[in-house]
Amino acid sequence: MKLYYLAFSARGLALAEQLAAGLGGEASRCGGAVTLQGWTRAHFAAGAGLVYVGACGIAVRAVAPYLRSKETDPAVVAVDERGCYAVPLLSGHLGGANALARAIAAACGARPVLTTATDAGGLFPIDDWARRQGCAVADVHRVKPVSAALLAGRTLRLYSDWPIAGAPPAGVRLTEDRAGCDAALTLRDPGPVLWLAPRVLALGLGCRRGMPAAALEEALAALLAREKLCAKSICKVCTIDRKADEVGLLAFCAAHGWPLESYTAAQLQAQPGAFTPSAFVAQTVGVDNVCERAAVCGTGGGALCVKKQAGGGVTLALAARAFAPDWKWTE
């Protein structure tokens, strides 16, 4: 998470610079060319953390015009200029504001003021845990009933495709019955429960020259629907270096916020594993398979979980990197 700090006084700037030195990020002071609205507009983006070193009301008024949804809004924290309190104001769990407030508190001796119901009640915050474990919530609207059940004193039944290191927290029970769970940590759609999708998939991709982004979107949507996978599980797109400048591919990646990694034909050919060969592809680009080999390269030799899918001049494959969850949700 890229952090940005905005202060409004000399004392506040000193604290902002102290936090930036300890936690990383950029500190600024409001005034002159740096305006409250301009600074907020420039940095209010997914993946960023905004820290206002001043009154909560200033931060609230500044971010109000840019609010979209709890799924995409960044973490926003207000810290008083004396460093007494760190108050998460926006995206406490999914955006990581609660974790950021704890980190700020540890860095300057402040007290984190957490107002989310599960944290205030000392209960398991499942969406915060999912974020800490590198997972996406497939449908954020399913978080509320699960958290409400915990607050009502009911046990959360969690299914996982992977062993989870450590002992489950109070109020949570691991179950081997996927059909009877309340939440599932899995790659494939578990049905009408809270789906926690690990961001572990590399999308290997090959395409004809000049393929538009819309065609890539259509091919991916068909693959995800067929395999019952979530696009949020994809963490990167991988291809051969000669495709790295494709306008449609770059637009496709940018639309999803996915980094694009490319490999030479020699690197792809050197990747060990059983892949679907194509004499035509080998003759054209110098390696017998692009999508499967690129996906596996992108995961550091991870398992190929969806083999080559071809159609309309696009080939896709998916590989998963190793995933080892535990029960931690605080840094």
C-alpha cells in the first residue's frame, strides 16, 4: 500500500515526516500549490492509504466527493497532530485502514480508535483477515450477514481448500463440509456463501497481433464462467515478450489493475512441466506453448490449474502459486 500523509501545521508536518520515515510514503503540508482538494483528488485511488494529520472533520469533508464503494475506496486515517489518536475513517477492513491505524499507533505511540463492530467487540473480522491473507471477497455484500452472525454469538463455519496454520480464533470452526459452511476459502465458486478467493492465479495469455481488449475480456469471461473461478483471484497476466507492446493487451491489463509480465521464448521453453504443444506456435514464436508456460513462469513454477483454452485468436491458461494461510489478521 502506497502511503500519503497531509499535514496542516509545522507540528503536524513533523509527525507526518516521522511516520513516512517509519512506515514509508510521502509527507506534504497543505498550503500554496498543495491544496486539500487537489492533494486528495490526486491520491484517492485504489491501493493507496491516505493519512490526514489533523482533525477528522477535515478528512471527512475532503474525501466525501470521491467515495464510491467499500470495495474500491482506499484506506483513510486521521491522526491528531500530537500523535495521540489514530482514527480509521474509511475502508477499515477491506482497504486496510484498521491495520494502518495500528501501524501508525505503533510508530508514534498513538492509540488506535477502531469503531468497526467486530473489532470493537473483540471478534474475528473475516474481511480484515481475508485482506491480510492476500484474498479477495468475491461479493462484499455477503460479509455483513457473516459478521452479524458472529456479533450475535453464533459460530462461523469456515471451509478451506488449504490447511490454515495455527488454532482458529474464538467463534470460528473449520469444517470439512463445503456444502454446510458459512464462508469458504477456495478458488472455485462455493455457492451462496461468503467466498474468499485467494489472489494466487497468474493468467497466461497468447493472442494474434492486434487483438482488441474487448476480445480478451470476452475470452476471459468465458473461461471464468466455465471453470467457476473469480477474476479477483488473478494477480498478474503473463505472456511472451513479443506481445508485451500489444495495445489491446495493455488496455486489458490496465482495466483490471493487473501487472503484465513477459518472458523470452527461451525462458518459456526452459520452464519444466507438461504443456500442450503446438507446432504452429513453435514455428511462429520459437516456443511450443505460450499461455501455459507463461502462467507457470509467473507463479515461480506453480501448479497449472486450467490448461490451454483457445478460441477467436486468444489462448488462455491459469496457474496458481503456493498459498499457505494462517489465522493472523493484524500486522
